[in-house]
Amino acid sequence: MPMMSRAPVWFRKYAILCHRWMGVTFCVLFAMWFVSGIVLMYWDYPGVGSRDRLSRAAALDASRIRLSPNEAFKRLDTTQTPNQVRLSMVDGRPAYRFHFGRLPSIVYADNGQLEDEFPPDMTLRIASAWTGQAASAAKFEGALTEEDQWTVSGEFRELRPLMKYAWPDGAEVYVSQVTGEVAQASTRGSRMGAYFGAIPHWLYFTPLRKKGLLWSRVVVWSSGIGTVMTIFGLAVGILLYSPSEKRYRFPTGRSSVPYAGQKRWHTMLGLLFGLVTCTWVFSGMLSMEPFDWQSGADGLQLARALRGGQVDLAKFGAKLPGQALAEVPAGLRVKDLELTSFAGQSVYLAQESPERSWIVPVDGAPVPQFDPARVTGVLAKASQPYHLAEVRVVNEYEPYYVDRHHNRPLPALFVRLEDPKGSMYYVDLKTGRLAEGYVSGSRWSRWLYHGLHSFDLPWLYRHRPAWDIVVLTLMLGGTALCVTSLVIGWRRLRQKLASVV
């Protein structure tokens, strides 16, 4: 037989062999990924974000703010310049949080007292206020200095020890003794959802996840090998499939595939859902950012220009926090007052929630958002020597700015630069900060990861339950494919073990 005619036969033989034994090895993992992926569509991993903090925070009591920002800062007796300054309630008292890096230094705004330790009775009150339940009903479960399932990621490392409290209804709250804030919180339902969703899907098992580098490599290599396995399976299925000739004869008749029973189902499901399985596993690997081209535009120069320098606390003496709170519209319960700057102008950002906020300039009238023309001018100057190729206000989600949970801020200002990278940015007009950025490589990542893995396509999101129907159909098809592989894999292993015995 000529070498050219033998090549397809050789390839098919070894493709079947590789797919078979890789499938035996990874069939359980794939089935777990698909089933947990369905759960993860609706139940996320427990966490505490800015939206949660604002929704549970107490409104600022302006009558108790007696120290100016500069007076409070002097109590710290430091020459460092804070990169962030916020005013909020801490255990029922207004307090300034001066951030030098990630961790804050706290100075109470009523009497200038420094808070550098958080005793158990105080952390219990903070946890109780978060849940809205009586402190007397809480059970103290210890000061955690090591990882557990809900605090296993690196973000909690600097926040330990974490004071953990639990309530009879299943609510659990972790309060950091470093910041005095709730670092993590969960309910019985959110934990159950995570056990069947996020934890198996992300391989977020504590013994593995606490070893960050090992966990990353396991996820990347498992996804990479799984992608190769599905490619072999697709190739074999296409080579063997004969829709018109039906050349494979069985006692029950002719067939388009050379298998019966579970193998036939596996082949047919693979032809229908194999491509989706392949792209889904590959895009899952991209979630770990194994390639440099996935990184988005950093926009550091533009971010600095939008801010216009470090916070000058002395300038806020011209309009104290109490005055700023008096200028916000009636009905806005301000829970967080940030002292910042925009293009060098000192401003207060007053927030009740991400959707309800107000900007109070120290030397001007309050406004609901920054002027798009002014933001454009700042960006045009900062982007030199490149020009702005496109500028527009975005009032609804679009292909490169979409969020199924509606957490991304709107309205936003979109700008695209005439630079070699094709840089484009979205600026949150309520805060004057970059909300998203892309360069040529990260645009590929947006579609190869988010598009293929989460199916976050704007049309589907705007017409739910279209997204749910499409994604559930594909996920259930992939699950069925994995179930057949489980059955085939178990039979194969049983045969091999029986022959050995």
C-alpha cells in the first residue's frame, strides 16, 4: 500500500487510541465540569463586593463628623501620601479610612481616635450588623489564621486573622482583625451552590487551591490535554461518519457510524456537541491567562491623567465632608464618601449604591456625572502623540462592554485611540475612572474566553431567556456526551481489569 494511502489509516488508528485512553482518564473530570457549569450559571461562589458592602452599610451621620480630613490625617503622624481616602461608618461611628496600599489606617471623625485593633466584641457587632441578626445568637468559630474553603484565595492573606461567626440559619461572616471589615460572608444556600458549582468547576478544593502555582498548572494542563482529546474525537468522528452511504452493517440494519449502543450514542453526540465541547474546554483554559496576549490595556497613563495627581487633603478644607453631604440631593442616603480628584480638581464621590451616586466638587456645584466633553479633553491630551479615533457615550451594553449581572457601570464614555495596538477604553462617567480597556490581543481574549465560555453575547443577554435556553441546550448536550464517555470508560476499565485478574 502506498505511503500516502496509509497515512489516513495510521492517523485514524492512533487518533482513536489517544482519544479512547485520554477519554478514560478525563471522562469524570469532563462530566464534573459540565454539570457544575450548569449550576454555576445561576449560583456563584460566595464573596463580598462593593455592591454588597454598600447595600449593608449604615448611612453616614453628618452631625457626628467633627474633624476635617486634614486634621484626621495628622493624627497618623506620617509623611506618606494616601492613595485612597474614604469616609464611612465603622461600628456606628463615622471614620476616615486612609489607604497606603491595600490596607487602611482608620481615624474616627468624631474624636480623632485611631483604631488599630478590633477586639472580639467589636468584630461581633460588625458581623451582627452585616447579617441583621442578634449578636447573642451568633456562635464564634475561632480566629482563623489559615485557609478554609471560603477564604482559600490569596486576597485574604493580608486580612488574617479572620474572626468567624455563624448563626443558626446558616449565615457565616468573617471579619478581618486587620481592617475591621467583613472580608467574606456566605449563607447555607450560597455554600451549597458553590459545592455543586464553583468548587468542582474551578477545581477549587482547599488542599489544591491553597497551593496557587500548582492549582494553576493543574487547571491549565487538564484543560489543554482535554482540548487535544476532543480534537482527536472530532477528527475520528468526521472520518468515520458516512451519512449517505450508510456503509456500516449491523443486525438491526445499516448505520452511518461503525458502532452500536453507547459508542453509537457517543459518536453521534460528539458530532453534534463535540465542537462546542472543544471550544468550551479551551476557553476555560484561557480563564487562567496562560498567554500574554490575553492581558487587557493597562491604561495607566490615562488613569493618572483622569485623576490628575495625588489627593491633596488640605484642599478639602474649603468644603468639609458635612457640607458636601448637605449638598447631595434629598433622598440619597450616602454610605460612602470618597475624597479624590478628577483632572486635578478635588471632588467628593458620594455613593449610596453603584447606581445611586453624586459628585460634589470642592469648588463647584454638585453633578450626577462628569461632563463627557471634559473627560474627552483629558483623554485627548493624555493619549498624545496619538489621536482619539472615536468617542461616544455608551448607555447600554455592547459587544466589548457587556455584563449578564449588570454590574458594569453605565453610562460610560467609549474612546478608541489611533495607536498601533488599537487601544480602546470605557470610562465610568459616575466616577471618572477606567472601567474596561482593550488592545488588539485582549480583544481576541474577549471572544475566545468570554464569548466561547460564558456565551456572553450581547443579543442573547438582551433577550433572556434566549441566553438560558441556548446555553442550557449546549451544556446538557455536553453533559450527555460525557455520560456516554463515563459508561464507555467504565466498561473499558472493567474489561482490562478482568483480563489482568
